[in-house]
Amino acid sequence: MSPTAIHEPVDVRETTIQSLKAQVQDEGRLAIPPWVKPPLTKEELPWAELEEIDLQLLDSTDPAVRERLIAAAKKALTVDGFLFVTGTGVSNESLERNLAIAQYAINGISYEDKLPFAAKLEEGSYAGYKLRGIWKRDGGVPDNIEHYNLESSSFENPSQNHPEKLLPLIPEIRSFAEHTYFYVVYRILKLVSLALELPEDYLWELHDHNGTLGHACQRFMGYFPRNQQDEKATEGIWSKGHTDYNSISLLYSQPISALQILTPQNEWRWVKHVEGAVVVNTADALEFLTGGVFKATRHRVIRPPSDQADIIRYILIHFARVKRDLELNPIWESPLVKEKGKNAFQDRIENGGKAPTQDEWLRERIRRTGHELYDNNKKTAQGRVEEEVLGRKVEYYV
């Protein structure tokens, strides 16, 4: 899919939406167990108050509508780094089908069939399966997370890159992933560029447009319930507080509550399910590129409320990444960054080095994932532990 086509969002949208509809209507597709939509929690939880933005309003010819949209995005990205977006062009049928694919990829493929496609985490790559239980949590408890990750290279020579049982599903996965990247991500980056007072395609041009997904990653993921003993040992935390390593992350909203964000008031708040929405959060690369004006969102995953705690939480995540060789220096062309931004790697530069590239940062963070220095004896009063990564202090929340 060429970048030229992306600059005509109406055509791209119609093409990809028709492709997604075809997934649902095609009676010849592989029959797999359906994803059964779980009920919402009945518990009253301290919910985060997040902006909700309709991406379709980007097409408005009314300048006032666009200005309100940009102002809302700027506020959300400055304060929380989290927002809901609607108007993604993804139907409920397509979303549920892809959640069924996530369920099948995680629970329908045997361990023996997954093993040859295990991700090479030690090399800084998530491509393939991150198998459950390979990381140890507090008290030596194995992690309860498994995910299957697809990048552009995953769609080249499919028979060599996927378990045989998944091969019939690759065209559907590809269609969904392409739509997410070339339509949803494109439009979100357009909005973020405008919020930075830059030309609307500025950030998109910093992302790779080659291959199926450029440099992005599509993830199918499952969180598995744990017994009471393990929950007690880990204090009910399934994924400790962290930031993502890319530019922006997209999570298709689903009913099981488990995601929390850290507010500027240092309080953990639950992210509520919004039907048909995508939860968007800023990540490390965007924080560096904006000189800290838009901060990477600190978030974690904890045990769901008691009325959802025994259900496997399947999710669809998309990680957009800037070009591999792009050095993560601030975009001084942005008036906002020029006024308020700082280079996160200034000390490294002053000592004769350079800011790391997206690929260097990504690989180093992936290599350390699961081995972070979550030492409770070293945490601050705010519940944080710091570790230096490529000349930059990284905070983990324990």
C-alpha cells in the first residue's frame, strides 16, 4: 500500500472497510471458536476521565470543528497521554472475529507448535510468540501473559513464519492489521501533528510505509487468571507500571477491566470500556520526539474485578513505531516543542554521543523486558524504581 494512497483518506477508508466487511461475509473462512463477549463489571471503580475523539471529524470542512478536535487532542496528550478514539471504520463483527483469532492463536495452538516460532527476546525482537510463564514475577510466580506478534516480515513467506494451523487466517490478520496502521494510525498521527502545530502529515512521514505494516507490530494477546496464592504473592499485578517503547499504542477496547493509568496526581485509575473505541496512548518515542511535551503514558494491568477475574482477557494491540534509523531527537520544527521541549539524551550528546534510534531503543527495552530492576527495596515514596537505559533514566512502577 503506497503512501500516496494514504493521502486520500476517503478512498483508503472505503477500500479497507470493504475488505473488513468481506471478512465477516466470507463463508469460506476458517471456522474457529467464536470469542464470547464477557459482561461488564458491576463494580464501581475509580475510572479515569479520558477524552473521546471521533476521527471522522478530521474530515469536517468546518474550521471550528477541527479546532475543537485539535484542542481536545492537545489537552489529552499533554495531561494524560491517553484518549479514546472512535470512527475507526472497524465493525463490531470484524472486531469480534479478530478477538476470536487472538483466542485461537493463544489457546488453539499447542505449545509444541508455538515453540518454533518463539520470539527472540534476547535479540530485542517480539516477532512471533512470547510464551506464557517465561518471566518471573514477585515471589517467583511465573507471568500469566502470552502474545503473538506480527510485523511486516511476518507476512513474507507465511509458511515459514507461522504455525500451520494459523496459515488460513493470515489474510484476515493482514487485512485487519493494514487497516489499523494505514487508516487508524495514519489519522491519529495526523491529529497529533496538528496538535504539535506541524503540517498534518509530518509524523506520518517519520513512520515507515513499506511492507504490510511498515515498522509497526500487531499483537494478539491473552492474560490468564491466576490462583489466589499467586495473586497474593504478586499483589494482583499482572503487568507492572511501565511505558511503551514505540510512538503510539492502540488497544481495541474490550469489556474486561484490568488496564490502569497513572494520573498526574500519582493515582492509578481504571480505563473504562467504550464500545467500538480504540484506547490510544503515547509511548517513549513520541515523548522523545516532542521533547517531553507529550509524555509517554505510565500504565499497568492488574487483576480484574471479582466478577471478571476468572475470564481470560484477550486483547488486540497495535504498536506504531517510527522509522528504524530515526534518531529520537526533539522535533524543533514544532513551535510547541521549540518553546517547551528538552532533549532527553542531552547528556549523552554532550559527551560525544547521539540520541538512540527507534530500533536501538526498542531492542534494548525489549531485551530488558521481564528482567527490569523491580527492586522493592530501592523504590521511592512514589513507588518507582529507576534504571538507566542508553543514557536515559527509565522509571518502573512497583
